[in-house]
Amino acid sequence: MTSDIVNKIMDFESGEMTSTEQIVDFFQELGDSGMIFSLQGHYHRLFNQLAEAGLVKIGSDRPDQIMSELEA
């Protein structure tokens, strides 16, 4: 994990990441890197909610598989 992403995780968890744009960008980065699967279920559920709202894109040619992994 890079220090940049660690800082973003800390900002998100401490409530310092306040704008919707920052949060969406952060979760898109987690999804694009695959790091979302290394994090707690709360991150998976929020990513799933953002994806259902059309705010983040699932970077896979098998979105059904990724959605089921996120729901697990």
C-alpha cells in the first residue's frame, strides 16, 4: 500500500474527507487498483452503493462477479 492511499484511508476514516467528489474519487481509485478487496466490508458496501448510484465504475469485464465479491 502506498503512503498516498494510506493517507487517503486515514482522511476518510477520520472524517477529514468531506466532499462527495473526494470520496467518489477515493473509492474509484480503490476499485481501479483492486485494493477495495483488501479492506473491511464497510468499504465494499459503500463501493457497491456508489456503483449502484452510477458514481463509480466497476473496472471489470465481469461486473456480476465483482458485485458478488463486494456483497460477501
